[in-house]
Amino acid sequence: MSHHHHHHKRARPSNDSGDEDGKSSNFIKRRRCTETMDDVERRLEAIICKVGEKTGSSLETALESVAGVLENDIGSYKQQILEIVMLCSYQLPEKTTIYTTLTGLLNLKKSDCGADLIDMIIPELKRLIVTNQFQFAENVIRFLSDLCNCYVIKPSTILDLLNSFVSVCKQQESPQARKDWYVYATLAALPWVGGILQEKYPAELETLFFKLGRYMGQRKNLHHEFLRVWTTDDPHPQEENLDCLYVQITKLKEDNWIEDIILRPYRAFDCILKESFQHSVPNFVVPPHVEESSLYPIQKVVFRMFDYTDCPDRLPLPGNHAIERWLIEDAVRNMISTYRLDKKECAARLLLMFDHDKIPVFHILVECLFSDMFRLPVPTNPFVFYTTLFIELCRLQPNKMPQVLALATDMLFERLDNMNVTCADRFVNWFSHHLSNFQFTWSWEEWGGCLDSDLALPQPKFVKEVLEKCMRLAYYKKILNMVPEKFEQLCPVEPNINFKFVDEIIANKDCKFASTPAQKMVSSIKKKATNEDLMVSLEQMIPSYGPDGEVSPNYELQRIEVFTQCLFFLAKKSFSHSFSALSKYHKVLKWAAADKAGKAEILRVTHSVWKNHTLMTAVLVDKMLRLQIVNCSAVAEWIFSPDMGEEFTRMYVWEIMHSTIRRMQGHLIRLESEYNEVKEKSQILEPEPDQDETRNVMDTYNAFAPGQGDVKKLNNAIDSAREEQKRLFFTIFNSFKEILSEHLKRCEASKDDFNNPWYKNTLDRLKEVFLLHGPIVKQYNHTLEFLFDEELDPRIRVVFEQYISIGQ
């Protein structure tokens, strides 16, 4: 993303400008006679960014005084003032109407202010769209629309602007995501400007709605199923985001544009602002779609978990189709996007946003935060943001927030059967982290009912995964003591090593007579033998040929098993012991596991040694990938192997799968950037034959500069990494296809219900690979069309079709 050169002025009010006492005295201090340009900018920025923050006086008074101060400066510093107002207008969206009112007051006194701001903001809107900063662009559109209410912009020209957005729907070749964004941006501006358009241009507004309605009627919604958190609409319909907003706006229009959520400070100034000079918005040419570089926001599904029956009686929650519900949620998300880097400030502001006597604030915050946390394909903010924000909210409101959060957790648990697996994993991660911050106290008894059913069902599975995560965040005994006894069957086992040759080692405690391969290995590793020593000793103990010169069966696998078991046994104390053991002896492992079967065996043995300690398995597999002892497609094959059948639906297995895919991608990106660097350096001009001196300098340079050989070497490395990545995805998708088809055929033959917990889980995992790695998978779409062809059972193929519909 390209950044505007003024972006260092990220307009974030901070508390260091000395007005914590609520008086903005420092803004209007006596000026020093000579201010440097920087001082001026800093002072102006403080005044403009702070406007509307809680001060002793009313908002109207504050706006008047700031407008007065700026008026004195506008002669000398107009450019700076307007630029700061423009940045605030979209970087502090929770104060949009405050900035439109301020602009109105400035325009009233000096009408060229309004004209210049519009001339500045239209190219900025283009830049934001071209650089894919769509949230900021939506904020600019809302700001421009609201300027009509302050008599800065002629309403007719805002209608033209909105019409130019909607005209994108007529572009046949445009992707749906592009049309969707322009329609969304138009609808999202209407709560601010609909009233004035209805009053002044009712017929033109009707035409705009006719065009919107026509588009909404014909757009495709395949992505809806793909992005849902819940598979069912019971108890709350999970509507597609744009559909829902369209219904909310249509209803608002029927209600004559009346709502009571938007703060409208300009109403107080209406009688004076009427006198202003109103400007036109110049014709806006929508930037064209550019393949590969235009990345429109992915469509969303509205996440609902509460309705009015869940809230206290006197505080009605606005209905699903009430514009108030959208306005409140939108305001919450704006506040979060502005203050997301400061969790304490963010939590405090969220709690101060609304009147707690009118709106069930806690229910709204919980639903909004879970909605963003469960958002598919990825959460809006980094996952840990939600965990810390919930903890902060509970700390600030200890009598209210924890109760609502507990109610929500119970509801999520109740509905786990219908929850997408990717979201259920996030629920596990959030809940275990949350518990670890509250002494792991929870009313487990109430969930005891899930123990009487099949333990593969989502509820008992959830409890099992949560307890394992809690153990990672605490320790084994703590987890045993924290749940009632009857939950023991879901508790993790003690994370001890499972060493195959333990009896031989005990028998030979003092290492005097190492006779078995395991005893010899243990004593050699203890004596710090070198890689070479160990290879020789393995060759002698487990020879590749029998006494009569015949090839002995499985000698490679036996060597791998003995060596890997003993190495992990001796390094069992900690992660770092195990890491250094792998780093020290990776040559032996590479030698023993040179082929595909060898890599599969190393992974099998690793899991068998550490099957009671899933985190150890995960970090060791990752370390072996880094040391290139095993490769990515070997890990994928191992996960789909019969050996891992029992573990296949476990969460840690999929964490390994996704980190393997990410590691592969990271490796490729590193190689490519290295290649580009080397290529730049190596493109040295060959000197002319007669310039001897230059030639000498060049020879010296070329001796140290990357030669063609380096470029070639990197080129080959990139090619083989691309091959490996392709093989990885082919392995994954082909394995999914095989096991799912096999399952469906088996169930058909035995007349069993195919839709069992294993099937739902596996289908969701297939969906998850598409969801989480969509941008990388995209390059293989053509190949995948052959894999997921017409012959395939439609129940499996539909996942591929939904995935394809997302990018269109």
C-alpha cells in the first residue's frame, strides 16, 4: 500500500498534550511571536484532532471556538489546516459529523475553504481507491455526503457522485466484488444524506434506488454459504452483508429517513449555515479495475447471536433490519479501527460511546467483537486483539461485562453443532486464553451433559481442545484440579515421552554393556559422538545386507526409528534441548531419511514418541522443516496417512498443516526477494574492450559481485520451491478428494448417514484450506478444475465452486 507523505500525522488523539483536566487551555495559549512551521503544524493538528473530545463545555461551544481559532490562521496556513481536516475526516470516522460541522463553519466565513477542501479531497478519494484503502474511501464518501447537511456541497452534485458509483454495476466485465463495494459505499452514505435528497430531489433518489434494486436482484450469492459462521438460520438468520444493508436502508427510506443514532451537531447551526455558499463536487471518474492490483474487500456475512429476548427488558436491541443496529455496529467498528493500537483507550472509549440507559451496550459490544473475531476468511484485527480487549472490558466493568460474556460463551457452546470448524478453533483459542486470565474459573458442571454423547461431537470435542490449550497455558496438574472428576475422560494425558526402548535403557543404566542398537546409540550420543561416527555406527548395527548378501528389508526405517527415538529421549527435558539435538544431528537424519519413505518414517516416529505432548510434536515438525530434514509435502502426506487417522480431526494437526503451508510460502517469498536483489547487483555493464583501466576495476568488482552462477543457482532454487509448493497443494487437495469420496461411497454401501461428525469436520477443513490460503491457491485454479471435475460428488465439488465465487 502506498502511503501518503502526510501519513505520519496519523491523527490519533493522545493524552500527552496536557488537557487531561478537560480544559483545552493549552491550545489557545499566548502564541510565541515566532512559531516555526513545525510548531504551527503541531499546534493546528492538536486543535483539529482534539475537537469534540470530552471537554467542560458543550460540543457546539467547542466547535465555535475551534472555528474561531482556525479562522485567524486560515490566511497564512490554509493549506495545512485543510489537509489536517481532510486526514481527520477519514482517519477519525467516529467524528465525521463533527468535522463536517467544522468545515461548514469555516466555509460560512470563507467560502474558498469549502471549494479548496473539495478540490483536495476528490484526488485523495481516487488515491485511496487505487491503493485499495477501501475503509478510508468509504469514510471520505460519507464525509462528502454529510457536507450537504452543512450547506458546503450542493445535494444535486452528491447525487451525481453516488450515481457515478452505481454506474459501475453496468460494467459487464467488472468482478462482482468491485460492483459490491461501490454499491455498499453508496448505501452506507445514505443514512447521512438520504433525508436531504428525499426533500430536494425525490424523483432522482427514486431512480437511484431503482438502479440499486435492479443490481441487488440479479447479483449472485454463492459466497454466502462459504463465509457463514453458522450453518443454520435458527435461531438467528445469518444474512449476507450487502443484502442486509440494502433491506435496512430501504426500511429507513420508508420510515422517512428518521433515526436517532447519528450525532448531528450542525443542526444547532442550521439557521446560520443556510447562508453559506454551496459548492459542486467535480465529475468523478471511477478508477478502472486493474487485474492483479485492485483487491476489493471480501464479501461478509452478518454474524448474529443476540436478539431483543436476550437483553434486559427496558433496553430493546434494535431489530436485524433496523438501520439503528447497523449504525451502532458501524460506530463500534470505527472506534475500534481508530484506537486498535491502544487496548486500554479503546475499551474505555467503547464503554463511553452510547447512552447505557437507551442501548444494551454490553450485548452489542460482545456481538460485534465475536463477529469480527469469527469473520471468515480472517479476523478483522489480529486474534490476540480480541482476547486483550475482552479482558480490558471485563476489568473496566466487572459487574456487567463478565456476565454478558458468560451468557455469550454459553450460547456459543450450545450452538457448536452448527458452527464452522475454523470458527470453533478460534472459540477454543479465545476461551482458553480468557480462562487463563481469570484463574481458570468456569461453571464446568453446566456443560456436563455433553459427556453422555458421542465424544466426537462438537461439544465434547470443544471441551477436550480447551483443556489441552489450558494445559499449554498452565500445567498438567492444574488442569486436572480445575474440572469436575467426570470430565477426566476429556482431560489431556500427562505430556510425557513415550520411549519405545525404555526397558533396554533401564536394564543398562550404567552404560557398561551396550549391546542393543538403542543402548549403543544412547551411549554414543551421551558421549557427544559426531554425525559421521553415528552414521558409521548405524551402518554397522543395522547393515543394509544380510549375512548372505541379500538386501535386508526395512533397514533404513529401522535406523531412523532407533536414532530418532534415542535422540528425542535424551533431549526430552525441554523444547530447547530437543531443538539443539536436531540442529546438532540433522545430518544423520538427512542421511537416514534421504527418500520419501524415510521422511514419512521420521514423522511417524516423532508422533509416536510425543503422542502425549501435541505441542512438542508440532514444534519438532516445524523445526525439521526449517532444517530441511523433511519437506512440506511429506508433512501433508503424513497428516493424511492412516497412522494419523485417530488424530485427524484434532486441532493441533491442522495447526501443523497451516503452519507448513505458510512456511512454504514464506520460503518462496524469501527466495524471490533475494533473487531480485542479486539480479539487480549482477546487471553490471560489460566494459568496452579498449578501456583497460575500467576493465581492471570491473574485474575487481566482478570478483566480489554476484556472478551469473549465483543468479542461476537462485533461479533453480525458486523453480524447485515452486514445484514443491505445487506438490504440497496437490497432495492436500487430492487427499481430501480421496478420503471424502471414499467416505461417501462407504456410507452409501452400508446405508449409514454420511453426515457424521468426521465428515462435517473434514469438509470444513477442506473449506478452511481454501479460505485461509485463497490468494496462494488462486494460481492453481486451472489445475484444480481438473481435480474437482464434474465426475466428483457434488457434495464435495460445491466447496470448490463456492471458493471460486469469492474472487469474482
